[in-house]
Amino acid sequence: MSTPTTTSAPINKKVGFINAFIAATLMGFVGFFARHINAQGDFIASSRMMCGTIAFFAILAYKGRLHELKSYKLSFPMILSGFFMGNCLSAYVMATKLTSIANAVFFIYIGPIISTLLAVIFLKEKMRVSTWVSMAGVFIGMLLIVGLVSFEGGSLKFGFEFKAETFKGDMLALYSGVGYGLFLFFNRFRTEVPGDTRAFWNFLFALLGILALFPITQPTIAQMGSSDWIWWIAIGFVCGFGALGTCSIATRHLKASEFACVSYWECVVAPVFVGLLIFGEAMSMPQIIGGSLIIIGGMSEVVVSLLSRKGSNETNDGSAPPCSSSLKT
């Protein structure tokens, strides 16, 4: 496996963390939009990829930078990052229908852990002890806030259920987690490519990957009314162009472990902003504890990273950028 191409283009941790936070926040609203769309999950996911493809193509055209689609040549990791982005979302949606929600959620959220381990092994990304602690905290917080671990009768109860009849769903859920991890991992390659250009290719190959599954999943739109189509377009721009686009930009500026610690913020947004504030769904004490762990773990990683000896701005090879360098997303 080849190593990522290096360049003197500056890496900005603040830009990375801001985009990671925005991505996780918008991803947390997927359920809110999906509840208003009477369609299969993979067809809903296709909107996210299609809107992202169109929007980033329009941005590049408006900026007069369409030539970058040729000047920055495609590579295998760029194609794979997009493919796995679309496939992991489709697999997750199918898994939720064939296994328990608890199992599906657990497997997809091992994705950031997988990407971190791959980056440490193959990209030689170094991790601080504080980062390992933060990751452990946010992962435990995720288990608590989604209800996989709870307190009953003074003892811990684990919500995992493995049955023969749900084996297919569990395997799809596992694939969604692996696919999510591979999407994040391959996005760590070719960091010399500007974020919006990389995002266009990500969305395009994600869309092609989802469309390739349509003959198998056979989604139908017969039951969709005018309001369904409006929400379908809205989720495409908010949770597609907005969430996954900023995710592509964030992974250019952050190590896999740094992005992983912030990505679990999505687990807080869904139950607090969508479940509690919008739909009035109460939160249990374990969920409150879990959300607190995610916030503390994620914010501690942000603070430690920004206050580290190297500072918030550095080039891809780790050296400080020239003062005259300009940031490219």
C-alpha cells in the first residue's frame, strides 16, 4: 500500500475540528429528516450523494476550478473512499431492518475505531496517551447514550442480542462499520487535493455505488408525495452536501484519531436536539452520563491537540507552514 502524497499545503487543525463538529452535528439530524420521508433508506441515501455531487460540482464551476478534476488525477484510494461512503450507509439502513437497532448502531460506530487503527498501522500516525483516553471515553459514552449498556437492579446490562435469524443483519451492520472506517481511512490519502475537489469525487463514487445496488434493493417511489420529495431534497443538502462534505474537508486536516474523537458528537445530537427538543423524547440517566462522556472526551482531544507543541497549523509533513501560505479547504 502506497503512502499518502505529501505537499507543502498547510494543515489547519482549527479548520479540521470546526468541520468535524459541523459534520457530526448535521449527521445527527438524519433521523429527523428521514422520519418525514416515506421511502426506503437506500433511496434516501441516494439523495445525500446526488445533492453533494451536484453542489460541489457547482462550487468548483463557480470558482473556475473545474480544471482541478483533471489536474489532480484520480487514484485508487480516492475511488475507494467514495465507494465505501455510499456502501456503508446503504448497508447500515438494510441492517436496521434485519437486526436490532442496538446491534446496527454498535457495529457502524466501530468505524472511527477501525480508521484510527488502520491509520496508526499503515500511515504511521502517532497517538498521544490522552487521545487513547479520549477515544475510550467517547466510545463508552456511545454505548451508554444509544442504550447498549444500561444500569438495572444495581448491575450493568448489555443490550447485544445475537440470534441465528438476525445473522444476515448483523453481518450487514458489521460491513457498515468496516465500510465507514475504510471511508475515513482512505480519505487520509491524497491530502494535497483540496477538500471540495476530493468531496466531489467522494460523492460521485458514493452515488454510483448506491445506484449499483438498486437492482438488488429495488426501491420504490410510488408512495412518495410532494412533501416527501421536499424532505428528500432537504436531507440531501443538509445531511449529504453539508454533513459528508464537511467530513471530507475535516479528514484532510485531522488525524484519524482526532476526527474519531469528535465524530461521536453525532450520538449526542440525535437524542438531545432531535429526540428531546424536537420530538419530546426523554433521556435516561445513563444517556445523560454517556452524552457527558462524549462531550468531555471530544473537547479534551480538541483542546490538547490545539495546545500541543506543534500548534494548530502545520504542513502535511509536520513542519510549520510559511507565514505567507494560504489555506485551501
